[in-house]
Amino acid sequence: MESRPANRNSDPNSNPGTNSVGPPSALTYLDPHYWNERFSSEEHYEWLKDYSHFQHLIKANIKISSSVLELGCGNSQLCEELYKDGIVDMTCSDLSSVAVEKMQSRLLSKGYKEIKVVQADMLDLPFNSECFDVVIEKGTMDVLFVDAGDPWNPRQETVSKVMATLDGVHRVLKPNGIFISITFGQPHFRRPLFMDPKFTWSMEYDTFGDGFHYFFYILRKGKRRNDEKEKDEKCKDPSISMYQDELEGEDYLFRTHIGDDED
Ligand SMILES: C[S@@+](CC[C@H](N)C(=O)[O-])C[C@H]1O[C@@H](n2cnc3c(N)ncnc32)[C@H](O)[C@@H]1O
């Protein structure tokens, strides 16, 4: 699969305060140095869509008393928006030390001192077992898929990294906790991974967005039913969300590497 020009369809006004030109290749997203360098100069970039587009789904699924862990917060405003909606027991995490440092100062300068910010690799989460009601990620696990190759049959190395992340998420969730994954990844590619038999969670999803659909997965720990599909049942889900030209510049580069088998 070829990389596309990073600034295709870029609209400098679409994500204010950011540069919307991505790296030369989507594989760069796997490089931790890239993120540190990027966050040194970038103050805010919101991947996929901002909170207003999926707030209704958050409100339907997260109680304000929940303890929430965000994976790969970057310089997103997701945690601030959750805080404004009343969720104060929140831990943001990212692999990038620069993202963590800048997020810490940003939150303190705004007076959101209850929100903790921790440097953490999602592949090896440094948290006790069963300590969060909710784990949430937006576009973070998508990074793991940029070198997946054939999305129907991802490389073993990609699968191992995804499973390490899911193992950790499953472990840190309380017995009735939920994992929310907000992503470009379509159900026929995500289900075989999310529904591995070793996990006890159930899987459901919603979509949001206009022409292009983004996916909002909800995995409920301890709620797996025996009749739920476990393994890859190809082509059962409708192939939706193909209006790629509606994606903003960098999202386009990202998505073409995480589950678009058209090339
Ligand atoms: C595509 S950005 C998404 C940022 C943010 N969630 C948003 O919605 O705007 C991916 C984020 O994942 C972080 N990241 C990449 N690899 C990671 C890892 N192994 N563990 C934790 N965070 C990681 C990057 O530093 C970056 O902040």
C-alpha cells in the first residue's frame, strides 16, 4: 500500500492552532521520537473528531463518578471536555514525555488539578489490576495498525502489540468496567481482536460523523455472552465509511494504513 501525500485535502482552518501536514509516511507514527518532536511545537491537534461529535455516546455510557484512564492523550482536549461534563477522577497517559509534560502544565494552568497525567506505554500499562471503571482511547490504538499490511490478515507483530494493549486494558478494568475505543477501524477488522476468547468483555459499537463514519466501540468486561461471535466472520458487517475525501488531511494519511484495503 502506498503512502498518500500527507497534506492531501488539508485545511489549515479545520483544526485551529495546528499544522495539519503529517509525516512523509504513516509508518512514522510508530516512532516515539516523532511524537516527542511533534508535541514540542504543536499545542493542539484533535484526531478523528472533537468531543462534540460523540458527547452523546459518552454521556450514555460513562457515569460521572467513574474513574477513567485515557490512553495516548497527546495534546487532545478530550480529558478537559470529560472534566467539564463532571468526570473528575481521571488519569491521562501517553508514551511521549513531551505530551505528558505539556498536558500537565496545560491542565494546571486551567485549574483542572484533579486530573492526573502519567507517562505510560499502552503495551505495558503501569497500573494495578482492576483499578479503573473506564479506559478510553481515541486514535491511539490506530497507531499500532499503520504497519499491519493486509487488514484482513494483519502481520503477527501488529497483532502481538494490539493484544498486549488489550491484555493490559482488560487487566486494569474493574470487573464491570468498560473499554471505549474511538477509531477509524471498521468492525470486521476489529472484532477478531476485541473478541478473542481470552477476554470476558462483550462488544457493541456505534458510529458518528456525517459522510464518513467513525466507530465508537464499547467493550463491557464480564458481559460476554456465549452466543456472541468470537472469531473473524468476514464480510458480515456492512462496508461503510468509504467517503475518504471527507477526511481532513492527516486523518487521510492515517486511515489509509489502518484498515483500508482498497489500494
Ligand atoms: C493519533 S494520536 C491520538 C492523540 C489523541 N488521543 C487524540 O485523539 O487527539 C496517537 C497518540 O498515541 C501516543 N502513543 C503512541 N504510541 C503509544 C504507546 N505505545 N503508548 C501510549 N501512547 C502512545 C502518541 O504519543 C500520540 O499522543
